[in-house]
Amino acid sequence: MWHQLEPIHAVLYFSPQAFEEAATLGYDVESRWPSYFAYRTAPLGRAGSRLATATYYSFSPRMIGEHVPAAWEVATPERVLQARLTAVDRTYRHLLGDKVAGPDVAEAAELARRAAESVAVAGRPLAAANLDLPWPDEPHLVLWQAATVLREHRGDGHLAALLAAGLDGCEALVSFAAIGAAPAANFAGRGWSEQEWDAARERLAARGLVDLDGQATERGRELRDQVERMTDGLAAEPWRLLGEERAERLARLAGPFLGAVFEAGLLPMTSTLGIATVKAPD
């Protein structure tokens, strides 16, 4: 379900329409980070750099400090929230055409909302903040907001799993690259310096999690497996409550949308968080 819903959410950070809306607000769109931090943080209100660092985790605090709370000097969180809905509306209409108002989207929205409204928000700040927002009227926007709640719910749980494993923000990325799940170069945009990356690798080596070449040891792979199992377990409750049949139905309804996203080339092959590989549906 994560693979099915992540692209539905993540178009906000990559579509031309989203960058256009951000530029209208006054954000620099030469890189994706100013609009990314504004769009994703806005549900938290006028968050400061420490709150943003706590919820983003694997980004360098220094990089976050460059964008938050400076984002609110460009536009208020309220204006950003409205802009992101406009961006998603425009993006979906571009991708789906007349199908955006079709019965499949409406059914998918209903199922996704039911799952989203069932999440437990204890210890889940980004999920809770998005769930506190009013639901839009249009089904395609309901679908996007529900997908956003569910992906942030999973992401919040992933941070808990990383904390339980004793992995700090930089170590989380180094250990992920060490198992070959993604090249280290994929994380260059997270703001960690080469010295910080090397220091994190040295800390992992001292724990026996990576070898001298920076590759994961058996113990390191076991720890990353533990992190992923805990992440899945913490994310499973809304899908248990929705039920296997309805979850499968939602996955099937999401298929054509995923196809449109990947056909348009909107997303890279890794997620916006770099946690796992996004795959097109079979």
C-alpha cells in the first residue's frame, strides 16, 4: 500500500504545476527544496527549525535552518496550504483529464479517507497535523489528502523505528546506502557534509554495522531489516481496519493513476524521503 500511495502524495514536490504555484507565492523554484519544506511543513503552522528538524529527521539541521522558519516570511502557512491544494488539483487534472471526476477516483477517495481517519496519531506529528486539516470537497483532493495522512503516518513511524535502532539522522542514510538500497549520491540533497557523512560511517563501523569499505555487515543488514519490519508493523493498523478486500480494491483503483504519474516522468525512482524504492504497479 505504501508503494501504491506514495506517488499519489509525492507529485506535490515534483510537478510543474506545484512549482508554478510556489513561484506565485514568491518561493525560489530553482531547486525543489524551498517549496518542498513550505508545502510539507505548512500543516504544522509556523514551525521553527527545531520542530521541522524533529519531524524530518534525516535532513541536516543546518539545511532545515536555511528554509524553516524563513518559509513563513515568504507566505503564511495558510496561504501555502491553499496553494498546495491548488497545485494538486491542477496536477491531477493534467494527469487524469476527464477521469479526475470519474467514479473510480471517487471510490478510491472514499476508501483512502476511511483508512486515513482510522490512524492513531500518538507520536505522529505530521500525520496528526494533516488529519487536523479540513477535508476538501472534490474526491480527487480527498484522495490526495488521505494519501498524505497515510504516508506521513508511516513516515512518523519510520522515525520511531530509527530511534529504536539507535540511528541518528545521518546514520539512517549511511546505513541505508550501506545495504545497497540506494546510492549515497541520492542523499546529497539532504545537506550533510562529507565530513559528517564520514563521521557517521565511522560511528556505524564502531558498532560493527558497516565494514572498512562502508558496506553493511551481517549485523548491519539485520538492523536495517529490523527497522523496516518495525516501520511496516507500525503502519499496518489502518490497513487491518480497512480490511484486505477493500485495501486490495484501493490498490487496484490507484493503478491507473500510478501509471499516469510514471508515464509523465514526474517522480524519480526513489521516494521523496529516500526510505525505499517506489515501484510502478505490475
